[in-house]
Amino acid sequence: MQVKAPERAATAEPPVPTAAPPRRHTIRWHSRTLQGLGYATPTAVYVAVFFVLPLLLVGQMSLHDWPLLAGDRGGNTPENYTDVTDSTLFWPAVRFTLLYTGIVTVVLLGLALLLALLVQESRPGTGFFRTVYFLPGALGLASASLLFWGMYSPTTGPLSRPLEKLGLVDGPVSFLGTPNSALLSTVFLVVWKFAGFYMLILLVGLQRIPHELYEAARMDGASRGQIFRSITLPLLRPSLALSLLLCVTGSLLAFDQFFVLTKGGPDNSTVTVVQLIYREAFQRLDLGTAAALSIIVLGALLLLNALQFRGLRHADES
């Protein structure tokens, strides 16, 4: 006699169907995506037309024999790059650009920090001084250079004659006549023009520091120097980093002030790297060599900025 096995009762519950996302959320997501693309498209087109495409063209020029008035004559690699380094002006221009960058960075950021500390607190007349310090930054660099070129003139400028009348000099002062005086005169112009701009950046950083920290430090008996070293400088580091990055990059790409004031003189002592690019392209009519030098400068700037970011990151971590 066979005994049938008892049938197992089905205990598994049927799967619960997942609810489809509401159509309203899908439409909203698509509308936000389209809106974001609409905002980003003009910027993307601008970057592609005015940065990416010219950069690709410069890269192509640097690998070809490309006279300004004759067009592409075919490949010329690596002669363009070797011609750059073999030039008698290349290494003097590099040394002068680095010297100028070092002097401008130290003097400009030091003065900007001093001005920012002077106008940090809200007092009567602070707004006036902030405006006065920032006002030269509203003037274009080429216009400011032309203004100072007239002021530095030994015959018609307003600076030489008062010095003669005071007996400080025996004759007309040539502010741009020697390499050292031309360098210092140009540095004075750049500091006058950009000190207010960097003051504004540092002032924003100073105003973000909580006043409670200063009050607590004063209650603990800390001196002004201790407060500056222990509170102001560490908390001002992001603004200082931005100012340092902008100042170094702008100084390495200096062109307008030297082109207007000195034309690279006297005796090619104030030729910057960007001036050398201009000479290769528009005086020697060699776009290939100028493009190769541009690629070298771009690579050096990228490397320098990467090193700066790395150093600042390590400083923040420590």
C-alpha cells in the first residue's frame, strides 16, 4: 500500500510590483537637464572657439615651417624648438622674466596685505581709502603704461624737473635709461596699478575671519604680532594662495608694460619671454618658432601652477 506524500503548501508570496516613478519627476528631471545645458552651452562654445581651437592651431604651427606671410610650408620638427633655445635672447629673457616676477610678487603682495590690514576695520573714511587704493586698477594696463611713459620722460615729464629744482639731481633723470632703472620704474608702475586689486582679494579674506578669535586672543594677552602670526596668516592662506597664483602667472606673462615703456631696452635688457614671442611672430615673421615658444611657456606655467597647488595642499594638511 503506497502512501502519498503530503503536498507542500505554497508559502511563497507573490512579488510586489515596484511602482514606476511618477511621470512628473521624469519631466522635471529632463527640464532641469535641458536648463543646465542651456546655461553651459554658451560658455562651452566660448572656450572651444577662443581657447581649444587656437591652442590646437598653435600646436600645429609649432611643428611646421609657418612664415607669417606665406602660410604652412610643411613639417619642421623639432627645428622650431631648437631654434628657440639656440636664440641669444632666450635665456636672458627667461632670467629677466623670473627676476621681474620675484620682485613684483614680493613687493606687490606685501603692499597689498599692508593696505588690506589698514582698511580692515570699518572706521570713518575707510570706504574713501578703499576706493582710492582700488581706483588705479580700473585703468587699463596699456593706458597706465602710456601715462607713466609720459611721466618718466626726462624732458617733458613732471618728475624730472622738480628733482632738479630741489637739487637732488644735476640734470634730467632718465628713468628708463639703464637696465636697473627701467626695471624698477616698471615695477613701480605695476605695483601702483595692481596693489588695490590684490588688496581687495585679501580684504575679503580678512573679513571672513571671525572677530571672536581676535577677542579671545586679546583676552589671553596675545600681542599684535602673535595674533597676526597665529590667526591672521593661517586663516588668510586661501586668499594669499589665490593672490600668489594670479600674481606669478600675470608677471610671467608680462608684455604691455615693457612694450610701451622700454620696447625691451636698453640693449635688450628688459625683454620678457612674451616679448620674445612677439618678436618672433611679428618682426621675424616666423609663426612656427613663436608657436613653439608659446607651447614651452604654456608647459612651464602648467608645471609651476601644479607645484604651487601641491605646496599649498601640503601646507594645509600640515
